Amino acid sequence: MLWSLVKIVLFVLIVAGLAYGGMVLMDMDGGAQIAFGSVEISLTPLKAVLALIALVVAIYVALKLLGLLVAVLKFLLGDETAISRYFDRNREKKGIEAVTDGLMALASGDGRQALAKAAKAEKYLQKPELTNLLKAQAAMMNGDKLTAERAFKQLVADERTRFVGVQGIMKQKLEEGDTDTALKLAEKAFALKPKHEETQDILLRLQAEKGDWSAARGTLSAKLKHGAIPRDVHKRRDAVLALSQAKGVFEKGASIEAREAAIEANKKSPDLIPAAVMASDEYVAEGKGRQAARVLKKAWEAQPHPDLAAAFARIEPKETPEQRLKRFSALTKVHPEDPETKMLLAELYIAAEDFPAARRALGDLAEINPTARSLTILAAIERGEGSDDVVVRGWLTRALTAPRGPQWVCDKCQTIHAQWAPVCENCGGFDTLSWRKPTHSEVAMPAGTEMLPMIVGAVPEIEEVETVEEEVIDRPSMVDVTPPESEEKAKVEN
Ligand SMILES: [Zn+2]
């Protein structure tokens, strides 16, 4: 707006300047004298200026004509394409100028100007691969999807520009959320250029999102082959894919394949907790308890996790709490200071009804690291030791509002997942979940839990609080610590 105003003002100024200059020239005396032999021409100042302009134009035309004359001479001497080349050169020059201007406009973010220059370049140049690319980019910048797609399709038609065209349409489809078509195009682009890293990543992400794990593993090994990822990263990701594959196969009921895939995933990445759990369960099903224990212990060494403890309990489902306590020492002695170990040990002692030992095992965890679980364990200990109901209730009330402790959190977008998954449900990140405390723990709590202290405090009836207490106490613990005698009952209930 401002610029157009400036342009108008400038135009008016120039016109005024020229008019004024013309008037001055007409009023001037004297002039130029030109002599050709005996002929003498005297010019007024205005005529002199006009003559100068005419001379410049004449020289320009003469040079052009000279160029044409040279071309004609060459033609006559046998160079058949000289004349057409002469005219082509001019067209090419204009075309390249238009492409240059278009690229400049593109770089400065002026999509409309770029599109106009692309159309001009198309007129002068016989280079569709160049002008179509410019047109597609400019149309994308303008948000003109139809023109962009048409240009990309023209690029697909030419072998040299096919990859760029396929990739362009693929990105458009991704933006539109049409992942089915995008996947097909990504496969095509990958076939054209298997070394292209961005294509590999997009293809891998789409395959993982669709749950096509064996295809994803193929893409991953192509990435390794072309040096796009380090070997250890490949190993870990391949393990994640193998595990996902195992889960998929398992759901279909083909347990032998699932078993093999789970065990393979565990071997590739022993610290991948869900793989260790699945491999252990498979070993247990085969009656190989010793191997199951070894796999779980190895994963526990990398990181203690309640799922590992639960799987470790499943190795011997019928043992007494005392036997279980003894067998679990294989795990509990590995990271004795880890909160997970302390809570596991406390739970095992509670199951064995040795409450003083449970308290010792828990230590001051409920004070220095109060989580819903550590506080609930403490409440169970207090109850087992016959403490006053008020004390038990006090710990349980705190447990209700305490953070949940470590969970599966996406490293990329911080979304909390109830269960481990190979692909983040929120951002689609691959292998981004890690077991840790969420950065903003409030997200983990069901809506409105922060209000609970006030609600609990406002309810005078003991019965109300009593139900809350029962619920928490009777909640099955992470490790199945049901004593054997009540196990039959639990089975019937299930
Ligand atoms: Zn995420």
C-alpha cells in the first residue's frame, strides 16, 4: 500500500522533472553544430538531446542487426541452425532471467511473483523440469494446491524429475492427512532413491504407524546399509520393531512366530522392558523358568520396573510368600537403593505378613519420594501393624493426591502412555517412550484429583472415607502377592 503510494509520487516527480527539463531546453540559446564536410547542421538544445537519444537507439539497433547479419552469414556458410540459434538465444536469455527472478521471489517469500515469473519462464524456455519445479514451489507457497499438484504430476512424467515429483505429491498427501496414499508414494520414492534419508524416515514412520512391522524392519535395514544410522541405534530400533511384530503375531494367535520374534527382540536389546517381559513369558510357557529369570534379571540390571517384577512372579505362580521372597532376592539385590526395589521388597514382606521388615525395606521412601504407590504401601504396613485407623486413612488420603511416580513418557512430546508402545500415540515419534517421572506430573492425574483433599476433608462421615480406603488397599499390587490359599478364590472370581 505504502509502496504503491511511493511509486505514484515518484512517477509524478519524474514526469514533472522531464517537463521542466524540456521547457528549460526550449528556452535555451545556442546549441550544437555538426559538420559533415561542407554540410553544417546547427541544432537547438532540445533537438540536440533528441538527436543523442536517437543515436543511442540507432547504435543498439545496429548492434542487434550486426548480430543477425553474422548469424545470416554463418547460415550462408553452411551453419544451418545459426539463425534459429540467434533467436533462441534471445528467448533463452529472457527465460533464464524469468527463472532467476522467480527464484529470487521464492527466496523472499513472494509466491505470487514467483508464480508469474514461472509462467513467463515456461513461455520462453523449453525446460519443463526447471519451470515446473519453480511453478510447483511457487504454487505451494501461495497455497494453490491444485496448481502445485499439477506441476508435480508433470515432474513425475519426466524420468529425471520423477523423484522430486513423487516426493512433492507425497508431502502434499501427508499434509492432507491421507497417509494411505502417502505411504504408497513413499514406497515409490524409496524405490527411486533408496539412499535418500528423508524418504527413509517418512516411509519408516508411515509403516510403523500402519503397524506393518516387517516392512518397517526392511526400511530400517536399508537405512543401516546406506549408513544413515549407527549400528547400535539400528539394533535397538530393530528390537522395538521385532517386539511390535511379536505383539501383532501374538494377537493373531500364531504363538511360535511370536515367541521367536519376542526372544529375538530381547536378544537385540536386553534392556527393552516389554521385550524382556514377553520373552520371559514365552520361556515360562515352554517350561524354561531358568532362562526366563535370566532374561528378566538382565533387564532389571538395566532398569528396575514393576512389569519385570510381575513377570518374575509369573515364573513360579504357586510358591508361598516366603519362597517368593527368597527367589526374588535375585532381583532385589541388584539395585538395593532404587525406589522400585524398595517398594517391591516391601510388598513382598507385606504378602509374607512381616510388617516390620516391610517398613525397613521401604525406609524413608514415602517421605523423600512420596508417590501413590509408596504411600499406599506405607498405609498397608500401618494397617498390618495394627495402627489407628486415623493414621492409615491419613496415608491413604495423601496417596490419592500424590504423583504416580515413573510412567511411560514420550521424550519428544511428554505425553504419558498407560502402556509401552513403539510409536507415540500423540506425536507419532518412533521409540520415544522412556520409563521416568513425567515433567509435568499433573497431566497423569485424572481430572479433578487436585480437588480431592478439599472434598475428602469436607466429608464428615467415616463411611465415605472407609470405602476409599478399602478400594486402595484391595487394589491388586504390582506383583501378584496373593497368598497361595486365596489364589483359588481369585481364580474363581476371574
Ligand atoms: Zn510423543
